[in-house]
Amino acid sequence: MSLPRQILDGSTYLISRRTLERMFLLRPDDFVTRVFLFCLAHAAARTGILVHGFVCLSNHYHLVVTDPSGALPLFMERFNGLVARALDAYRGHWECFFSPGSYSAVRLETPDDVLDKLIYVLTNPVSAGLVDHAKDWAGAISARWAFGETREFARPTECFFDPDGCLPEKVRLTLAPLPGCEELAPGRLDELVRERLIARETEVRAEFREAGRSFLGMDGVMRFDPTDRPGTHEPRRGINPRIAGKAADVRVGAIRRWLAFLEEYRQAWLRWLDGDRGAVFPFGTWLMRVRHRVACQPAPS
């Protein structure tokens, strides 16, 4: 069986998803950007997910989110499903929109890890050689937002969206401050992220100059056909991490807890397959609890 996911209330994640065969199906046309932002705001509002940062490039997206109540699978189901169906209709594409197996949810163990991954997300268009400043990326990106800022997004009216359907006409999204930064003075978190963002952009530009590389620019990005794909080969059969922690002791502890969860889950799963409907699954079990109503251990005290 595939590895189960441990869904723990209050966890913060780096979420990533890639298009089929890395095609540029998410090229930042105006409609694509409106769909991405509307669906993100709608899915977050429906499930209570807190959004800390996001970027949508031409063939993948990244989110940094916190899941207060164990609703991440429901959020991803709604968000990915709406984006895929809407943009399949827009592109005239009939196969799966996102590449099977490309979903990644990496749990971030500390506030420092969250900040590091947020900077990774915001500088993604720069690191990829697309634009030399994150704010110049014309697609969906939270680099131009302030923490605590709320924006409203209208439901698109083209293609997939039914004006008489069940989706709301307007939705609102607030960029949530990072966990662990509650004691910072107002505006200080924005300053901190801006400083780290500028420092990383400066590093990347220096690396590009040294290598004799240039940035493609938005005009170059938009010249690609949505069915084009990068000329580089994607690494295969690599590690798909579930946990990120810079501090070795934090990372090792998290991995040990994850392995213990897997072993307890496996034992309960085997008992359940053998007909024992009283098998108790470990705390954090999601799919078996939701779909089959299995008993689960209580949260550790």
C-alpha cells in the first residue's frame, strides 16, 4: 500500500504540485491567475486553512499553509480539483491536469523552517531564471501582499464556471502571519521577510552573472505555448520528503515520530484487514478514520 499521511492539527506545510509532464499549463495568463487565486481563497475559506504564502509558476505551484483543524486533505481535494477542471476546460486539455504522484506536503517543524520555505517559495521565479525580482512575476504570488492583508476575488465567468452554480460570486483571502511570530511588532514580520527576500534575490542575481546567464523576463515566459515543457530532464526516483527541519535534533526527532506512526499504522492496518474492526489506529490517521470510521488513539498529552 502507499504510505499513509499523518494529519496533525496545527501543522504548517510546504505544499507543491506539478502539471502533467511539466507542461506549461499554468502559464500566467490573466484567466489562469484569476482561477488560481479564486480557487485558493475558496478552498481556504471552506476548510479553515491559513495561507502564509504562495506562488504559481508555469508548470507548478507552491503554498505555505497551516492546518489548524486537520482539514488539509479536504483543502487539497477542493483546490486541486477546481483548478484542474477549470484550466482543463480553458486549455482544451482532456487528460489529467496535474502529474500523478507529484503532490508533496512537507511538514515544517519550527518557525525558522517556515520562514526558510516561505523565502524559497517567494524567490522561486527568480531562482528559476524567469524574472530578476519576485515582485515582477506577473502570475499569482504573495510577494506583493502584506501579512494580515485581505483581498477579494471574483468568481471567473468563463469556461468551466457556471454563473448559476454553487460556487460563491466573491471570496476573500487573508495572508496569515507566520506561526511563531505572534510577538513581533506590527509590520516587523513584513520587514523581516522583505530583508530575507532581497538578500536571496541578490544572491541569485550574482550567481547568474557569474555563470553568464540572464533572466527570461515575462515576455519570454508568455511566448511559450502551454503544451511546451522545459528542455531539462527532471530527476527521477528521488526522495519525496515528508518533514523539513534545519536543526538536526528537531529533524531526527520528527523522523522518529514519523517512523513510529508508520509502524503503529501498519500493525493496525494488518489487524483491520484480518477482520478486526476494533483495531485502533495511531493519532493522526486521516483516510481510514474519515472513510471507514476506525478508532484512533487520542492526542498525546
